[in-house]
Amino acid sequence: MERKVGSRSFRDGAVKKFYSPKILSDKKSSAFPGIRSAIPRSGHPGHHTRTQRGRLKELRIRCVARKFLYLWIRKTFGRVFPSKARCYYKQRVLRKVFEEWKGEWWVSQREWKLCVRADCYYRYYLYSLMFQTWRTCVHQQRGMRNKYTRAENYDAKQKMRQAWKSWLIYVVFRRTKFQMQTTALEFRQRRILWAWWSEWRRQLGQVRVGRALCASAVTHRALSLKLQAWSRWQEQLLHVQRERQKLVCAVKHHQHWQKCRCLKAWLDYLQARRVKIQQNEMAERFHRVTVLQTHFCDWQWAWQRRQSWHACHARVQALAGRVALRRAFTHWKHWAHGQQF
């Protein structure tokens, strides 16, 4: 995956970005000051033509290098990248593992279902036996309880019949005695009520007159107190309303001030955050660009140095061949001249 990303980044940023010869010469001079100082500078008038030829040669070399780089990438990685092949292999392995796990899971699930079914059937059988035994026990207890209740009811009826007879005799005797007492009490109450009735009527007249006077005084006092309380309540209500309005205004002003302050602080923080993020992104981009440029310059300088070394080696071999041919020709010439004489 790293090789794939590196090749893409190299293909997008390093190969497609062309620099002018002036920039490349400046970068080479800054990266390798010793080599630049070792190369002698010539002030010949034909220097401009040589620089143009050098630029054309450099462009030709770049095109050839790009072509061979693309061919190398295609031969190395092929049509399918290693990351895609690795991902496809992992998917196939996971699919096989999932199929094996599915088969094992299906067998275990079937066994579990059969075990659960057998357990349920056994529990149902036990529950049915328990229910039958419980039903027989309940029927026996219910029969015993019915017999016991019948005996208790019969005994209670006998006792109730005897008590009812004795109670009827007692009630008749009590009624006669009560009637005699009530007649005597009624006569005595009538005499007492007549005496108290006359006295009560006299006192009632006096009480009515006093109550009327007290009621008039109380109503007058209540009206005066109500008027005083109403005036005080109105004053307190106005004071409370004014204080409440002041408090509401103060709370609204404080909330507005707090909101403005928080909003301003949040905007300042957001602006600082954005500036910081932009600075970090710009720094990362600049770092990437500088790293790519330095690596590309190093690679290009090494490649040019290798090409120059190969060219020098080829020239030396050609010169050695020419020298050998010249020596052979001179030897042959001397030999031919000696044969003539």
C-alpha cells in the first residue's frame, strides 16, 4: 500500500511538474555548492547557444526518463496493484472461513434445537404429572372441607335456634318495660319544656336586640378595616410590581451582556482555530512540496551524473578504438612501405 501511494504521489507531483533550467540550476547550486564552485565558468560569446542546446538536451532526457519510468512502474506493479490483489485475497479467505463457520454453526444450532425440544418435552411431561397429582389432592381436600363445613353449619344452626328462642322472650319483656319508661319520661319532659320555653322566649327577645346592635357595629368596623387593608394592599402591589419590573430588566440586561460576551469569545476562538488550522495545512503542504522537490532534485542529479559517466565511458571507449585503429593503420602503412622497397 505504501509503494502504491508513493508511486502515485511521484507520478502526480514529481513527474508532471516541470521546472525551468534556471530554477533547476539554482536548486543544484544551493544543494551542491562544492560541485558548482568546481565547475569553471566560461565567458565565451557562444555560451547562450550552448545553454539553449543544453536545455533541449535536458528536455529530451526528461521525456525519455518519464517514458522509462512509466514502463518500469507498469512492469513492476502490473495492471492490478498489490494492495488490490491483497484485498481480493483477504476477501476470498474470509469467505471460505465464513462458509466453514456457517456449516459448523448450522450443525450446532440443529443440535441445540433438538436438545431444547427434548428438554421442553420432558418439562411438559413433568408438569402434566404434577398437575394431575395436584388436582387429585385438591379434590380430596375439597371433599374434606365440604364435610367439615356441613358439620359446622348444622351445629351453628342448632345453637342459633336456641339463642333465638331465648332472645325473643327477652325482647318481649324489654319492650313492655321500655314503653312504661317512655310514657313517664314524655310527661316529665313536657312539663320541663313548657317552663323553659317561656323563659327562652323572653331571653331570645333580649338576645336578638343585642345581636342586631353588635352586627351593625361589627359591619361598620369590618368596612373600615377592609378599606384600610385595600389601600395598603394596593400600595404594596404597586411597589412589588415596580421591583419585579426592575428585576426583570436587570436580568434581561445581564443575560444580553453574558450572551454578547460568550458570542464574542466564541467568535474569537473560532477565528483563532480556523487560522491555526489553515497555518497547519499550509505548513504540511509546504513540507510535502519541499520534500518532493528535494528528492526529485537528488534523483535527477544522480541520474544526470550517471548519464554523464556513461557518456564519458562511451567516449573513452570510442577514443580507445580510434587510437587502436590508427596504430594498426600506421603499422600496416609501415609494413606496406617496407614491402615496396
